[in-house]
Amino acid sequence: MSVLDVLDPGTQTTVQDLAGRTGLWDVGVPPSGAFDDLTFGLVSAAVGNPDHLAGLECVVRGPVLRVDEPRLVCVGGAATQATVDGRPLRPGTVVRLPAGATLDVGPLVGPGMRGYVAIEGGLDVPRVLGSRSTFVLGAFGGVDGRALLAGDAVALGRRENLIAPVPITLPELTDTWTLRVIAGPHGAPEYLTAEGVDEFFAATWTVDHRADRTGIRLTGPTPRWARADGGEAGLHPSNLHDSAYPVGGIMLAGDTPVIVGVDGPSLGGFVVAAVVVESDRWKLGQLRPGDTVRLAPVGPDSARPEPLHGGDATQTGPAFTIRRSGDRHVLVEAGHAELDLTVRMWVHLLAEALRADRPDGVTEIVEGVRSLLVAVDSARDLAPLAKHLGALADDLADPSTAVVPAREVVLPIAFDHPEAHEAMRRYAASVRPDAPWCPDNVEFIRRVNALPRRDDVFDIVAAATYLVVGLGDVYLGAPVAVPLDPRHRLVTTKYNPARTWTPQNAVGIGGIYLCVYGMEGPGGYQLVGRTVPVWRLGDERPWLLRHFDRLRFRPVTAADLADHRADIAAGRADLDVRPTTFSVAEVRRVEHEAADEIRTVRALRRAAFDEERTRWNS
């Protein structure tokens, strides 16, 4: 077996392929793959590698490598300082790397952020969930789910069945970028003012230091909002009921634009003001902190896009609109901007109908709370897909009478877990010490819900039965869930700006929703505790929860939770599950029987919510 020896791994060098993972966005698995896919594809073709073979991506400082047999090699992107045995290697130039020779990719000083290395035959690492690409946050793919280490010996692929090497011209890198975008799906007048939309596209944005494969934060003018808050979705006007993001979507996380990266989250509760077109997405991998960015709206309607399709409310179904979400996605949004489980059931029925009658080219179908994101395999005319979805919507069953299979799942929870408080401490120390939810998220939840005692927050979470209304909220099968009984629906807001670190399986509340974080990573929900893994790689279905599962929480100590976590992660134990069903009718019964009390609780919490917002503005 021929190998690539890693003499020095550089700053962060990972194995990636071109296509990444597809078909798992609906359970929170990002595509990963090369962030600058244009450059990666070009250097791969230069050495004769087909699209499915893997190469290397690096940042800041490239690796030092050696092969044990002669192989063609090509570097690209920001790898402008590469040498072979001390002799310069120009980007885009193919050379035969002799056995025992040293390839030093060198520092990546810019312009550009990432360098790429293609080696003839590719890197023969195992496919995980359909791809060789490394997803470091999820700890899978590539070499043991991590960046390369000194001493690694990575198997090289065979040189049979390769394509003929081709000459290439690499794209020019710069520190001043223009990204073509398609406006929306969330714009004026519902979310931003008309003037705010104009300013958003007229501004020159700067790439923040918090820019990586999960997302690229931009600094610039504060968005001009057309509304005061997100209602049940959260205190900030950027908050909305959880909806799927496309890669390249520019979400407004609070007042901060963040471009969703190839390792980004699939589902979340923030407005998406624009989406980078597919042909410009390669540039995202080369945006370097301090670079400037202009957003240029393109498309038939430019900065004021019109819906592709829509339908009026009927006796059994909600009104809906279908809009472009970039040039590779459509977003169906149904009903009013509020939680309505009848609408959530309608979205599920539409998704099931599309899965059963799926046009060629559809790659992802992702259910949100009141939305459905559908992706296609390449930029194409989205109007026929929108028309097809409209026809399916016309034939759906009555969601108010539908009954779907479900499970009741009891999860142990350690309230006030030390790791949750560590996340709060890090945020206060390095992001926003003056945030109203600092230093204690639980106290903040108590205050904005007019509860007498801090422990009342924990009592309500323990008493509630939560309905899973989305998967993949902050990655890897993570559920977003809402209490079936409206009296248990605590209302809060999401962090603004978001946290940069959250412990795996932290439990948080944002708007009226609860989330179990699938893995370490960024996040914005107010943290109350920690539970067991909801994702276990190696299972046939690594995601352990499903749409419409009922979640209940059983309080345990942090020490007991550590034992539960180890047992589930190792496969020695499983989740506590029993079969059941779900229908909207049972929620309607609760709402009818406790109508007066529900109105009182909602009014009390709304008043506390408004008081908190007034306090912020004073």
C-alpha cells in the first residue's frame, strides 16, 4: 500500500472531497467537502483525479508531506509559498513528486484563506455517510474525523481508471470580493424595511475574525427591521420559527449577517436575507478576516423577488407561498408567523407527498416548523418544482385529522450542568459580557416569563411533554421541540450574537422551542442543562430521534448523567422509548379544556417579555 506521510500537519489540514455528503441535510448532517470547490476541482483534474477522489484542504499554515512512490501533485488556492525539496511550486502547476521528496505547502499569507493539495490517485480513507470528507465538529470522515497529525500515514488511492490530466487556470484571489446573491427568501416588508434591504445590498461588509467552515460572520451596518420582535420565536426581530438554511444562505443571527458554510447548520431560527448563487460559493472558502465583501443581487426580480407560486387557505389547508432560496432551493412557507401544529402537520404531509412523487434532481427535503426547504442538484429553473409542490399541496389530506406514528422518549437531564455554565462563562468573557442573559441563562428565562423562583424554570421543563417538530437544529439529529401544553411554553430569546461554543447535548430554550444540541459547536438557545447523546455514529440510523416524537425529561445528577452518557455512546444502553401516535386533535383538546388558564399564562408572559424589551431600550 502506498502512503502519504505527514511530517508536519500545518495549522489545520483535513481530507475533503468535491461532492461532500448529500441527502442528510434533513437530519442535520452538513455536506462538508472542499469549501472552495472550484479550486479543489481544478487541481484534482490537473492530476487526473475524478470528482469522487479526496485531497487536502488547509488554512493558515499548510502541511509538510512525503510520498513513498512517485505521484503527480498540484496545489492551489492560497498555497502560493509551496516548495518541493526547497524549489518553488507555483499554484496550478503539475509536477511529479519523487518518492521521498518533501512537499512543503508553506504559509497561506493571502490573498485567499485556504490552500488545496491534489495527489494523483487521491487519498484512500473510508467513506462515512457517503463521503470521505472530514466533518471535524462531528468527528467523522477523513482520518478519524479530525485534522491531520504529525506521523499520520494516509493511504494513497490506486492510479488505475484515472482521467487524463488537464491544464488548468486557477481563479484569481483578492481581498475585495463581490458575491452575487439572490435576495430573500426573507426580506421587505415582512422582516426588513425597504430602505433596510437597499442598505443591506449597498453596504461594504468586512469579514469578521469569526469566520470558518461553519459560517462567515460579516460586520457592517445594523439591519433595519420592519418589526419589533419575532413573537413566539424570540425577542429579537431576526428570530423566526425554525426553518432550514441553504449553504450560502446569509442568515441574520441577531444583527449579525452570517453566511452558512459547508459545515454549517441545516435548521435554525433566523431570517435569511439572501443566498449566494452556486457559481460564487467557491469564494466563501477564500474569504479571509479583514477582507471586504459587496453583495450584488441578481435574478429576475433582483432585490425585490416575487414568489414562484402560492395558494390561498382552504377549509383544510393553510395559505402558502413558494419562494426561491438561492438558485438551488425553494422554500415553502405556510400559515401565519406563529406556531400552529396543524400547519406543522401540513408541512409534514407535503414533505411525504414529495418524497413519494419526487422529481429528478431533488436532493434534499428538509421540514421546518412552518416551512419546507427543497434542494436540487444544480442551478436550474425552479418554477416547475414550485408548480409541482403546489399541485401536491392541492391534494393533501386534512392535517387536523391526520394521525402519525410516534414514540415517547424519556431523556435524563442534569439541570444547571457545569458544562452549560462553562458555555455561559466563555460567552460573557469573550463575546458579550453585557448581554441581559449573562451571567445566568436560567435567571434570564425566569425573569422574562414572570416566574417567582429560578427553580420554577426547571420544574416546568421536567413537567412538560415536548413534541419534536424539527431535526438537525444545530446539527446531527438535534431536535427542536415544543411543549404540547401551551402552559409549559416558556418564552425567551436567542443569543445576539450567537455563542461560539456549546457543549454536546446541552439543552436550551429559544423562543418557545427547546433544543438538544447534537454536538459541540455554536448556538443561541438559553441553556438550562445537559442530557444524553441523540446521535450515535455506527447505527444504521445515527439520529436517535424522529419527527413527532414526544420528549420527556427525568432530572438526574451530573454524575449520574455522565454514566448514562457513556453507556449510550458505547451502545451499552439505548434511549428509553415506547411507541405511541400523534395527532393535532389531542393538542386542540388541551387548548379547549384549559383555554382560560392558557390565556392568563400567555398574557403574563407577554407582559414580562415586553417589560424586558423596554428595559433593553432604556
